[in-house]
Amino acid sequence: MADDRQASDPQATPLPRFIGSEIYRHSSYGAWHPLRVPRVSTVMDLSRALGWLPPDQFITSPRAKPSALTGFHTPAYLAALQAAETAQTVTEDVRRTHSLGTPSNPVFREMFRRPATSAGASLLAGELLKRGGVIYSPAGGTHHGLPDRANGFCYLNDPVLAIQSLRRNGAQRIAYIDIDAHHPDGVEYAFSDDPDTLQISVHEENRWPRTGQIGDMGKGQVFNLPVAAGLNDTEMALILDMLILPLVADFRPDAIVLQCGADAVTEDPQSRLTLSNNAHWAVVAALKPLALRYLVLGGGGYNPWSVGRLWTGVWATLNDHEIPDVLPPGAQGILGALTWVGPLRQHHPEPHWIATLRDTPREGAIRADVRADVHQLAARRVAWS
């Protein structure tokens, strides 16, 4: 039904739109930070090499002004963030108060401009989706940011700003789904008491920030599923079919925001989950018809090959493009040129990281605790009015 409504509105976004920027190409959190690796630029380059990103579907992201960010962030924090970028240093008081200049949230050259660009994309997405459509912003998904401090590599919280923008532009009921390996503590902080924002998170248990317990309910609309290490594609399919899709369908959202962090796959160094990228693409595809407005964001992802391949496949899925079994030479050249130097060694890609986008499915047995937790949360389904 959502697809029919979207197609019938001449002012809806006619094709999925990709919001990106060149700021991500040469911007890095530092030589040894997990976010030293290229991500968004790889997705842009691969999508173009495959013929999937024509100019009429690409939007250059605006940079949000500080005044546009105060819907969630405090003026004092925004001023401190800008001052830190200008000075390229922080005082001990700023470090303590706003968590800037820490190993997780370092001072770097674009430390305000870069997150303000991804926040600008999320704010713009809410406006572009006023009449419906699909927007993809892989630079988004910084779900840990808090009102007055940076948190978990996230200086601003663009998912919160996206939800606020969608609401200003006519979407009252919004479903936020997060499949990053880490719990979206900043988003839950913002909307835990908002019955019009359904929140579903699937994340690794006992993984930083160690929030998002299964018993957390908000006003009854918060559903957290912490999963043990080793989550496989078969278990994720159960979670999708038995929990995520029924909850979203019952909620009947005006908009869906999906945070599609790429750090839950086997190759990522920041989790112990073992999904293939097929699991993420299945979630992307299944949610698409359930609302008039659909915004897909990036998030975590720290292996440059796995995140680039996964997020390019997300864009293919949103456009119903067929993913080739073997990438053409131009696309293989983009992946082959990536480097990943760690503190102790240089990582070398597996052959299939260069030759193809699609992982071999990582199926397996459904563990009893996963099944029990899914049923526990599914039993909390309510009839939203």
C-alpha cells in the first residue's frame, strides 16, 4: 500500500535519492582511529562505477548551521565543537564537559564540518520526504551523540535530527529501526518517552555502550534485542520476520528510519557478530513497502572493504538493481585500491572482497536464547491506536 500511495503522489520523490559529499573522501579521525578508513566515498565511487548513481539521483549534502542543530544539541556544546575545530585543540574543561579531544572523539581537521554535513543530510531528508519517497544517506547514522557531548565517535546525532525533521514535515508516527552492532543510546535518550516514535534495536550484548537492555520499554514503544556473539543470517531472518516486521506493520508509521550500521558482519573488527551483508539487504528490502517515507542511514562499519560493499548493496536494493556475481573491472579497481593499516599491521583483503559485493550467506542454527528473546519481545506487541 505504501508503494501505491507514493506512486500516486506526483510530488513524492520519484526515484530514490542518494545524499553524499566529497568532504568524506579525505577526512579522517586520525591515523589510528577506527574511522580512519574511507567509507562514504567508496560507496559513491562503486555506485557510479556500476552505473547506479546518475546525477539526477545524487544530492550534495548541505552543511547544517549551528542554529539548525539546537533541536537536540545545546548551544554551549555546539560552540565548543566549532571552537575545537578552529583551534585544533581543547582545554581540559572542554574535554571533561563535552568529551571532545578524547581517544574516541578526537580533535581533527573537520570535526565540526564533517558531522554537520551528515546532520545537514538528515535534516534535508526530512524535507525531501514530505510527500514521500526514499532517501539514502550512508554518512548518517551517528546514533550515540548526546545533547551536550560527543559519544562513541559521534559528535552530532543525525538520526535524532532526521526524526525531528520528518515530524516537522508531516510525519507524526515514525519507526526507527537500528541494526548496528552497538545500541543507539543517543536516539533512545531522545525518544524513550515519545509514544509516536517506535524504536527497535538489534545489537550485540555486553558491547559498548552497554545500554539497551531487553527489559527497557520506554512508554511501551522501545524494543531492545541484545544478541550474543555469533548472530547468523538465519537468526537475523527470524528476528526480521517475527519481531521487526510485525511491530512496524502494527505501528503503521508515516515514516521509517533505518540505521544500517555495517559493523555486525563477520569481517568487522568492532563486533563479534557473524552476519553476511545479505542479512542487512533483506532488512532494507522488507521495510521499504511499510511506509510512505523511507530514510536509510549508515552507521558503524570499520573494515573498508566490507562496509563499502555492504552500503553499495543497500543502494542497489533500494533501487531494485541486480547485484552482479562478479564486479566489472572498474569496480574491482576501486576496491583493490583501498588500504587498511592498523596499529600493528596492514590488513590485506580476501579475494572476494575485491571481486564481488555479495557475501556467501552465513546461515546456521537458531539458538534457544535468541528464539526465547524474540518471543519475549514479540509478546509485548500492542495495538497502537
